[in-house]
Amino acid sequence: MRILFVHNYYQVAGGEDQILQAEADLLELHGHQVYRYTVHNDGIKTTSPLVLAGKTVWNQKTYRSLRSLIREQEIQVVHCHNTFPLISPSAYYAAQAEQVPVVQTCHNYRLLCPNALFLREGRVCEACLTQFVPWSGVKHACYRGSRAASGAVAAMLTLHRSLGTWTNKVDAYIALTDFARQKLVQGGLPADKIIVKPNFVHPDPGIGSGQGRYALYAGRLSQEKGIATLLEAWRHLGDKIPLKIVGDGPLSSLVSEAAQQIPGIMWLGHQPLEQVYRLLQAAAFLVFPSEWYEGQPRILLEAFATGTPVVASNLGSMSSLITPHQTGLHFQPGDIKDLVVQVEWLLNNSDRLSQMRQIARKEFETTYTAAANYDQLINIYAKVRDNRLPTKTGLVVGSTP
């Protein structure tokens, strides 16, 4: 199969870039031809705000370039990862004009929320979820702290809702979790087009022993990650089980101070992936106290791969990723006392904790391996191709609006 990946790289590399590369490698490993149409947000630096706003809504250069590429390489499926802000939704129209189906992975909530995260001032915010025109995002300058930039995003979302772009120009959406799918449906995307396909971990790090007798947090040290809740909980838990913290970020100084003042807390700073895997394999459990919806945190999948149960806030994607008393436990987000209760339950039920390790690993083997992901991805491509047969009239579908 000849597949075209479309992606707008951010100025700061992130998980979406890694997922795109991993899926491309996976497809090529199975003999498919993967082409790439990419741009980089570094181009924003030399683009005037007015021109950038226009490109966010519609990029005519993208439209023409993609039509040519699709035609020349005889592309059979266009898979978009991120079209914001430089590629624009014109990518969908280009594919449809060439009678090629479009798959869009929703790594975040960009189609529903100006800042793509449902997060404002460190707290969950759904003000724009059901707004046809996302005025709240503009009012609060949710994108880059700028009302002008937020207005450009809002204009893009509003215009393409009006044109029916999200409904008629995309053949299938990939949501990473059941929770994300529910939000996309609430926001007005067609439910029959949204398929849940998670990310995957490859190569397999392997199951660990879990005999390190410590809890682990690995991730960004920032407010929305629930770091304050985590540290306060360990004031009550530090004499029962040590906590190792891996990562850095805006709250690094707070974590450093806590490591000096609270018994049992050890801050290890940033660590290479291999060392994170070793820490996961030996950890009794992972703590994930995030206080926003998240996308699909890779660290949770890596925990399952190493057989490490997860104690996570009962919010967003964590709600659907973790099955209580099977692959981990839930606690109420931001609730220090409840986090303490759940950790103490694990410490008092070592036999059950051991069983949960096996269940977590089984969850990985069933759902989050490269082999499982490949099968799901190819089935999605087959589905959109079967449902989008070329017209016999020769009529070009999807002209420039």
C-alpha cells in the first residue's frame, strides 16, 4: 500500500513526532511505501501574524502540493497526524479532490479547543467543547497567551465547522482512548467515523521483578501533572515506601526542596529511556497523579509493558486506560487523602499487587504491542478504502472553498 503521512512539526519536539515515526517504521517494516509531507513550525518565525492566520485557515500552497504528490506517487491513503497551523485543513480537500481517503489521528483536542488541551490556568476547562464559535478560548487567550493568535485558531475551527470539513472531508478519525472518543463525539465529530486505536511501545522493554520496594513517578514536573498532590501525599507515605521521581520542568525547584525535607522522596532528574525502563521494571508501582485529561501518556503503556501497576487519578484518559484492581488503582484527582488510601491498600495487599503485575503485562501484550497496532492500523486503512471507491463520472470532488 502507498500511504502518505501528513504532519506539521511543532517548535518543540513531542510525542506526536515519535508516534508518526514509529507508525511509519512499522508500516515500512511490513513492506508498505510510506511517503511524508511535512512542514516545521520554525517557519512561523519569519511569517507575519496576518499571513500566518490566513494559512491556518487555508493554505493554497499545501493544497496544490499535496494534489501533485498524491497524483504522482499514486497514494492510496492520506494519514494526517497534525495539520496545524501551517498545513491547514486544505490537506483534506486536496486528498478528496484526488479521490483518496483521509485518516486523521487526534493526538489532542485541537478540533474542539483552541489550545488543544482542555486546560486553562492549570485546570480542566471545557468551555469551548460545545461552542460553535469558541469565544471563550479567544477571551482567555488560550493559544500562546494571545487573543489574536487564539482568534486565528477560532476562525479556522468556526469556518471549517460551517463548511462541514470535519464531517465530510475526513473518512476516519483515530482516537487514542475511549475517553477521547467520547469527547470528540460530544464536540460534534461524527461518531460513526471515530475509531479507537491506541499507541504502542516498541521494542518491548520486558517485564520486571517489581522487587525494588519503591514507588515511581516519571514525567514532566509541572502543575497540571499533579506534582503538588504527589509531594503532599508522600508526607504521609514516606516512612512506608520510598518515592523516586524522574523528570524535570517548571516545578523542579519544588521537587528538589521536597526531596531534602520529606523522608523517602528521591529526585533523580532527567534520565535516559533505558534507565527509566530499569526503574519501571523494579518499581512496586507507578504513580500518575495528573490533573488534566492527557492524551495517551506513553509512560502508562511502558508501565504495562514492564508489568508495573499504576495508581492514577480518575480523570480523562487515565479513567479508561486503567482498570481498578486489575492494572492499577484510581484516586480522585487532587485528593491527597485518597491517594494515600490507595497506596496504603496496595502496600497491605502484596499478593494482589503481584497478580496485578501479571494482568498489566497481559494488557500490554493484548493491546499495546507493535503487532497489535499494525493489525488495527491496516484494518482502518482497508475500511476507508472500501467506503471511498473512486467515482465513475470523473467529477472532481472537493474544490477550493
